[in-house]
Amino acid sequence: MMSQSHSGEQGTATLTDLNGRTRVVIHLLHENTTGNQPAHIHAGTCAKSNPAPKYPLKNVVLGDSNTIVDVPITSLLGGRFAINVHESAKDLNRYVSCGNIP
């Protein structure tokens, strides 16, 4: 996960295969990772993603999120999706961190 919009919020997103479902764990490091920050899987890449979320994730709270999505990991792999973390529910247009799913 790379910082966007000069937020300084960077870290990791780990995807784990759960036999037809996928666990997505986000861990961001920065002093500003407080409050609830919406997170989603979007079609596309960090450079050019579809603004409509494809799969919602649990909000990032104090830098962490842990979600199980009802989609096989094989459907997410291949460079067609990215994970975006938004500034807040009130400012969904500002991405603060993004990671391409390889």
C-alpha cells in the first residue's frame, strides 16, 4: 500500500485464500491513521481505477482492517484490481493509500 494525496499512509495489504473466499488484511503506518477510513477493492489499478467500488472492505481503524470477501482469490489476482483507502466517509474522493493486487 503506497501513500496517496500526500497522506503519508503506507503499509501492506495481505490477501489469503479461504477456499472460495478471500481474507483481506490492511495494515497502514502513519501518525494520521486514526478514525474510520473506508476501504474498497476497485476494478483497475492505482493509476487508473473505476471510482465505483467492486468489493467493500471493513473500514481502516487506527491503521488496520480485516475483511473476508465472498470472492475467490483467483478472481482478484492478475493485475485487474486495486485496494483503495479513502480519507473518510465524508471525503471518499480523496484516496490516502492504494495498492495494486498483482
